[in-house]
Amino acid sequence: AQSVAQPEDQVNVAEGNPLTVKCTYSVSGNPYLFWYVQYPNRGLQFLLKYITGDNLVKGSYGFEAEFNKSQTSFHLKKPSALVSDSALYFCAVRDQAGTALIFGKGTTLSVSS
Amino acid sequence: DAGITQSPRHKVTETGTPVTLRCHQTENHRYMYWYRQDPGHGLRLIHYSYGVKDTDKGEVSDGYSVSRSKTEDFLLTLESATSSQTSVYFCAAKGAFSTDTQYFGPGTRLTVL
């Protein structure tokens, strides 16, 4: 069965430092992977996705993610965190039928000034 | 929010009453989805639609029904609301291809007393 794990409930980082939000997946076949961000009382906003090709995917707001097939990981990264990056981040994988997404439980990112 | 609106945005109701949530999209997306978001669970799929009058169940479909009579509208009905259905409900939509991105509405916060 397809699944996604976000091993950290919360990540704390100081402004200006690099950040990483971890995601691992389990799929049969080629994975389609997504990152979304949710600000308080808002819907999910799409950040980036990996379908095929370059393992380093660039997305919105300076975020990028690295696909690692051997480690079945798709970690979200940003070179220099901003306080405004503080939010809830979700990793997701396309389900086996190719229709819906399976989400991780989310990681709260807190960036301190 | 990518042309996706939800109504109502907030609703408080009593156990045993029927409730209908509405999702409206303006981008002519083929697929539409209903998820619920609960702490510690991330987002879980309730039902989805792959065309007018074409729907299927998701992971947590018990107690919910859906209808899609027009491309732009996808309704979620709780026939007899229970306290366990207190949650935040998100609608999403995407195009016909499996690589297409899902875009989310702003959410509906439902409280069942």
C-alpha cells in the first residue's frame, strides 16, 4: 500500500538558517510526490512536485526538494529560513490508482527571529 | 485558492441533523475531492469524483455521501451528523492527467454538538 511518513511533528529553526522538512514514502511503481504548505486558517497551497527527471525540484517561495530513490525520501529544503515560512507542511504521494493523494500527517515548521 | 470556493466556511450543527457542504470550481477541472483534516491524521480522503455523476469512495467515506450534477459543483452531505464528524473539510480539484496538481479550497470548519 502507498504511504507517506513525516517523521518530525515539529521542526524549529532560526531565521537565516537552512531548513529541512523530512518525508519518506512507500509506493509500488514510480512515485509522484508533492509538497503543500498550510498557513493558519487557510487551505493548502501547492509548493512543488516531482514527477520525473531532475532529482532536485524547485518550487514556490524559494523552496526546493530532493528526490532520493534509494532512500525513498523527498525532503523539503530552503537555504535560508524566514519567519514567514512558519506553517504546517504536508508531503503527499499519488495513490496507486493515479487519482487521489495520500498525505503525511504534517510537520509544523517554526522559524524564530 | 485556484478558483475553488467552499460554502459555508463555518458551520455549527447538532447531532443527528443533515448537513451539506458545497464546493465550486471555475477551472473546469475533471476531478474533485473531499478531504477531512484532523490533528494527528493529516488529510484523509472522503470521496472523489472523476466526472459528472461519477464518484467513488475514499478512505473515510462512512457517514458521508456526495453528488456532482455539474462539472463545477461537488456536494458533500452528512446524512445525520455525529460529533466524530467535527472537522475541517477541504475540497480539491485537478485536471484529467495523473501528473496534474491538486488545488485546494479554503476549507469549511464544521462543529457537531
